[in-house]
Amino acid sequence: MTDPASLEILRHDVYARGPAPAAVLRPRDVDELCQVVAAAAGERLALVPRGGGMSYTGGYLGPDRAFVLVDTGALNRIVEINENDMTATVEAGCTWATLHRVLAPRGLRVAAWGSLSGVKATIGGGMSQNGVFWGAREGPLSSAAVSFDVVLADGALVATGGSFLRDFGPDLTGLFTGDTGALGIKARATLRLRREGKGLAYGSFTFADHRSLFAALSTVARAELASESFGFDPFLQSQRMKRESLGKDARALLSVVTGQGSLAKGLREGARIARAGRSFLDDAPFSMHFIAERREQPAADSDMAAIRRIVAEAGGQETANTVPTVLRSNPFPPVNSMVGPQGERWVPVHAILPHSQLVDCWEAVQALFARHDAEMQDRGVRAGAMLLGISPQSGLIEPVFFWPDELNPLHLDAVEAAHLKRLRRLPATEASSALVHELRAELIALFAARGAAHFQIARTYPLEQGHDPRAWELLRAVKRAVDPHGLMNPGSLGLA
């Protein structure tokens, strides 16, 4: 594609605008992908891979040199579901939602089974960017990978491992996870499957302050009681309750009724949610939501009972569990939340830290916002945060900015048309956007000073700063080996 309208959409990610590609290549099969990469390499054109386009860290915003964008969206086939060996092989452009929809009737799911944007986000993009949400107890998205077929910068197709085991010698599959396309373009992925649990239990709790919330979050994560655990500060909580229909949304209620394992349980859950409405979090400073998934219902109920005890000891109070129930019943909603409920722009930034540093980091973030409070008020910039328990070792803090500014072409293409019609259309506001850019940079520096790790590194987070110099040189040597002319997504990961 070379038409201006397509290039304008595809030069944007959720947050920023990059240089226009010379063309967008959309190969229809893996052989064609190898051919177009080889052809571009022969012309010394840089190649920038794109999955579902849900990046907000510059993952596919090209360099200031001639390049072609390789859109993998047409490589969307499910190649094989192997129930004997418990693996699924898919092309890289298959979305998380599509694979989940095919696996669910078989009682299967991927070990770590996607991000909230999975209706658009692709599996190849998830492996390249990495991330965490569904199946978080299993690890980040990349932990589900067994092997990849990767197209290197010269068009060669390389298989990173076997069809059933990742760890046969050095882990070459891991080398290509989280690379944001700097080392190659993923063509196919083989993923580990799990039997989906028949038992699901949900719990929502409110907390008077951040210390009690983090105490509960970390204790539950260390005990591995929740398959997913996520929370909100007061501002983001209010934003989500404005934009999520929850109990008033007939489609959400239908998902709850049909997604609970039995019709009787589904009807009970649906009726309870309808009664609760959306006001149950109105006065809550902080909230935390947990999902327990086990093979059978008694085990899930036992885990949730343990979570309730932990929350009570931390000082939390139970409330209606509408949020996790609706979300689990409809795990891949439309990506309408990439804009604010009043038509504002939206962008997150995040840090992954050990549990021992979460409270200190949260307080440092709040101090930063306090220093900029007058500017933020003046320019209409507001910030909330989502908080995740990831593993027994770590948690995630994700500040989220909302500010008045015009939507970009990607928003207009990805957000549902009916939803867009209900939103205000705001004008461009350079002063507000500049402040958000400044605040994001200050937060990233704050996180780096604390040794934080990140997903979705792309062109935003400082990878070299967090590495031993010899390890960084080893990574650069790998880059030279697979991409000697520096053609593959130049600048991603900070690799020139």
C-alpha cells in the first residue's frame, strides 16, 4: 500500500506519529513474507514490523531514513491445535481474541493468554513487545512461547526451537521475545496450552490508602492465589466506571450469564451485578480486584477465601465484584478505552519492580505529580494508575495520563464508530501534549533510578542503562549477527 490515507494511519501508534514509510507491505503467507524482506534487504531499505498497532512506545514508528512497514495482519491463520502435545501453532498476525475463541470450546487456553487489547493485538506483537494480564500467574506473555519461526533481515526463515520444548540447550526462543522487532519478524509461534479451569471465583475490595492496597497485592502475589490481580487508584477507578457499562450493558450481562460454567451460576451472577449497578466504588479511595481460577470450583472458592483473609488483615473491605466478573466474561473488549470517556487522549507508562520497592515507588510518583500539580491543573492533564500483581517476585505500577488533544488517525480507525460518535471531538492542544511528554520522561527517569524493568521497550524505555555493559555488548553482537546492515527496525531497543 502506498496511498496517503493508509500511510497516515500506519505511521501513528496510540501515542505518537512517526515518519511516513515508503510503502506498507502486507504479505499473505510466510513465503511471501520471506520474499518481501529479502527484496527490501537487497535495496538496503530498513524494515519495520507491525502487529495489531496497539503500541504506545514507538514500537513500529520508523527511523528517519527510507523504510518499509511490514504489516503482519494478513498472516492470521491458526496452523495447528495439538491437544495431545498441548500446543497451538499460529501465524504471527493472529489475534489473542481469535485464538481464545477457537480454543475455548475445547476447554483450552494459552498459558499466558493475552492482553486486554487482544481483540486487536496480535500474538506476534505480544511476543515481541511482551506484556502481562490474562494468565498473569503463569508469567508474562512471552512465557507461553515454545518456539518461533523468525524471518531475519536477509529474508532467511529461522526456527528457534522444537515443537514441544523450549529448553533444548540455550534458549533461542527467549532471545526473540521482547525484542520489539529489532532482531527479526516473527512469522509463526508455537504456544503452550493449558486446560481451562472449571472453577472461577471473583473478589473486589476497597482500601483507604495505598499502603494497605500494596500489602494485600503483594501478599496475594507471593502466595500465587490469583490468576489475575489488578487495582486502580481513585482517579483511574472513576474513569473506568464512567466508560465501562458494566451492569447496565446488556452485552456484558449476557457474557456473564453464559461464561460462568453453568446457566444457574450465570443467572445468579448476572442478577447480582444488575442489582449492584455502578455506584459501589463511588467513595472508594483505592480498589483491588482478584480472579481465582482452578480446576474445580471448591479450589477456586478456597483461594478466594484466603484472599479475603489477606485483604482483611491489610485493612481492606469487600465490595461488589462486578469489575472482575464482567471483565473475565468478556476478556477482549473493543479498544475504545484508548481514548478517555470525554474524548481525551490517553497514554500509560509503567514500571515493574520487586514487591519491596512498590510503596516507595508509588510515593515517589505521587510526589512528582504534586510538584507539577499547578501545571497539570492549568493544562487539563490528569493522571491515574493501574496496579498489578505479576508474580511472587514483582508487581507493576502503570501511571495513565488523560489530556485534551485531538485524536489521531489510528484512534479514528481502531475505536468503534458508534463509540466515537458519542465522544466530544477536542482540538489539538500543544501545551497539554508537551506537558504529558515531559511528565512521561520524568517518570521513566524515576523508574530507571530504581532499577525498574519494563515491557514494550521499543523506542521509549532505556534498555542499555539497565544492563551490565558486557551483557549489552553481547546483545549488540547478536544484533550484528542477525542484522549486519542494521535494517531491522533500526533504533528499537536503543540498538543503532
